[in-house]
Amino acid sequence: MLKILRESLLNAPIVHRGKYHYFIHPISDGVPRLEPELLEEVTEHILGMVSKDFDKIIAIEAMGIPLATAISMKTGVPFCIIRKRQYGLEGEIKLSQETGYSKGELYINDIFEGDRVLIVDDVISTGGTLVALMSALEGVGATVTDAIVVIERGDGVSRLKEMGIDVKTLVRIDVTEKGVSIEDIHE
Ligand SMILES: O=P(O)(O)OC[C@H]1O[C@H](OP(=O)(O)OP(=O)(O)O)[C@H](O)[C@@H]1O
Ligand SMILES: Nc1nc2[nH]cnc2c(=O)[nH]1
């Protein structure tokens, strides 16, 4: 299980963003090319981890989008993208996103009180993005049925756990200048 994901992570190149060792992988970057077999392996696995019914899928721009598209087509459930662009629609919510290597704004549209949402994303690292997103969704009155992220690095998952938020991941990795190593994989 997750054989293609495992192999592709072990072959991922590393680049430096300041002091941050940034791995490059089809699921988190769309580079090298994302083969349909890998997308199929990962999205099937995500669906096997879902614990409750949901009526919207939420994906964070950019690399949550291929995951949400594939899950939407498999389930028939629509997806909303949390965008880095402001639209100025009524009810739009602005979030500040801070990762290990970037800062910026995200905008939520078309999520309302009572929505039952599945969050999917490619990577969790510091957890900053999900902390901001979860608190905004709570403010709206939406219920997060599951938050599932493919690749985990750093302490984001434990940081969210301390706040009472459970995030499921498929694989936990460590990244050094030499490359990616796999610490734990959800078989
Ligand atoms: O746990 P954190 O430290 O908050 O990092 C996780 C975020 O970093 C990546 O997004 P990025 O802003 O790089 O966007 P991308 O999908 O456009 O590459 C990833 O898609 C997560 O949204
Ligand atoms: N592609 C990629 N996305 C990330 N998001 C948070 N950390 C990383 C990383 O090292 N690589």
C-alpha cells in the first residue's frame, strides 16, 4: 500500500528556501509530473480514512486542488478552493497564512453555518495554515468532518492535537539537505 507515494518521496529533490529544506514532489508541487497512478493511490487512501459524511470538500490553493478534484469526481461532492486571491464577495473571510517559508493571505468563500466539510491538503509542516483555517471555519459555524493531509513534516500535527484538532496524514517524513526519509507511513 502507498508504494508509489513511498518511492516517489524517497526520490524527491530538495531545494533551499532560506534555511528551510524544501522537498519537491508531484503531490506537493505538480513537479515532476503527477502520474494518474499516484493520484489514484493517494485519493483512494484518503477516502478510506474518511470517518463521517461530508457535503463540501475544501482545498487550499494550489496543491490541494488536484486532490479535491479527484475526490470530488469519485464522490460526487462539490469542492471549494481557499484562494490566495481576494474576490470581495459578501461573506468572504480573510485568513493570514504563515508557513515555514512564506507569509500571505487566504480567502474563504461559499462556506456557511451548518456545512459539513472535508479538508484535504498536500502538506502540513508548521500547521499554521490549518490552525488559521480551522479557526475561521469554527467562526462561520461549519463542521470539519475530517482534515486529511497527504504528507506530514515538522510538528504541525502535534501542535494541532494540543489544540484538540485531529489531523490525519498518510505519511510522515523527515527532510534534510540529503533528501527525504520516511518516518511513518499509513499502510
Ligand atoms: O503547515 P504549514 O507550515 O502551514 O504549511 C502547509 C502549507 O504549505 C503548503 O502551501 P503553500 O503555501 O506552499 O502553497 P502551494 O500549495 O501553492 O505550494 C501546503 O499546501 C500547505 O497549505
Ligand atoms: N512542496 C513542499 N511543500 C511544502 N509545504 C510545507 N513544506 C513543504 C515542502 O518542503 N515542500
